[in-house]
Amino acid sequence: MAPRLSIVIVNYNTRDDLYACLNALVSDPIQPEIIVVDNASRDGSAEMVRGDFPQVQLLAQTRNTWFCGGNNLGIEAAQGGYVLLLNPDTVPQAGALAALVNFLEVHPDYLGATMQMRYPDGSIQRTCSQIPTYTYLLLQHTPLGWMFPGWRARLAAAHWYEGWGRDTDKDVAVLPGSCLLMRRGDWQLNPDLLLYFPEDDLARRFAGAKFRFLASHTIIHKEKAATQTWLATRIYFRDMLVYTRQHHGFVRWALLWLLTRPVIGGMWLKRRLTPTAPAKN
């Protein structure tokens, strides 16, 4: 009998966080199928899954397939009626998984759903947004934003649903990839992207579909456990440009590429000039 829910977790060198996540999932009453795609971690993550969670399906990779590629491997392997993409630095609280699945079962007119996410200190995370417009990307990631700060602030407020505290249910345009539930079917993340903008791309590809944010339960999320690096920053801009070319065309891609060069250069220079803390013995 196929499981009701499959959970796909893409992991890269976050063994301790992954352990806490799996420890919560294997004891959940919904008894989900759990698929871990390990992107050639060097911290013993795969060995931990094999030794401590034999009931988990481990797809151990010999190279880094990144967030999108890894999730696509997991989605392809999933057997459940519903597929939940979940980050390894999350811990679903009691009832969260059932609430997500129950919502889509009762509301067939909705394509996907997500759950309220909180930091370990209990504060609510700002997840979900509108689909980013080209103007929003320009003003948020180029010097144009410094020239028109008021315009930039107004666009950001609309993009992030200003005034909504994430403490009530709401229909949203873009679900976060850290907790994204959809029915199993003919969908995957954009394979041309690595880490960023797959949720925005998904929302564009399913334009007009309904997505729901649920505030009835909570998922604890440390956030950015594996993306606090210069490499991740470079990939962010790379993925943004890939997304822009696919959805806004070559001319707008070229303009955004040109205008982001000073920003990336300034970030690189700041990093080079910032003293590196000495390693602790």
C-alpha cells in the first residue's frame, strides 16, 4: 500500500540538524515515507542515516546535485499521494504534517500548501511572498534601489505581504521550498536552477493555481544552516539571472546582469577586506 505522504529532504553537511529532523519524522503518527538525498556530504550525514534510521530511504550522491537537483531525485522516487519538500534544519511540531495533508485532501481546488515556520527562539519567520516582478528584482539587487529607496520599499512591502504577521491562514502566490507540499504528479523543480528561485519559478509555471499558508501548527526552522557562504551568495545571483532570462527575456536579463555587477563586486571587495577570525584550537 502506497504511503499517504512522502517527505523529501535534501541534505548537505548538516548532520546534526538532519538527525533532529528525522528523529521527529520517524515518530510522527502519519508515518510518512522519508527520502533523504545526501549531496556528497563530508560530515558523516549519510553514515548517520544508514546507522540510526534504517527505515529512511537514503539516496546518497557522489556529487553535489544542489537543492533543485536533489529534490527532483527525491520527487521521482516518492511513492506517496502527497510530496512534502522539507529542509533538514526543520523540526515539525505535533500535528503539523497531518494538518498539511488534511488541508489538501479536503480542498482539491488548492495545488499546494505550507505551514507556519518559527525560529528556535519562537519568533515567526517571514515566509511566502508574491511572485517577484522584474522591477522588484532591479530595485532590490542593483544600485537603482539606492536611487529610488521609497519605490524600493513600497515594492518590498507588497512583495512580502506587509501587514500580515503569518499568524493567520492566507492564500499566497509563492510557497517556501523549505516546506512545500503538493500532490504527487507531473511536477519537479526547475533543473536549470541550483539553490534559489525554484519556488518563484514553480508559481509562474502553475500560474493561477491556489496555494495556502496554514497557521494552525508550527515547524521549527533554523534557516540558512547550509547557505551562509560566499559561494551561496554567488549562486543566488547566478540563479536570479537564470530565472530572469527564462521568465523575462534576454534584454531584461542583460540589463539586470549589467546592473548587478557593481553590487557583486562591492560584496566581494568587502569580503576580501574583512579580517578573518583566527581559528580556535
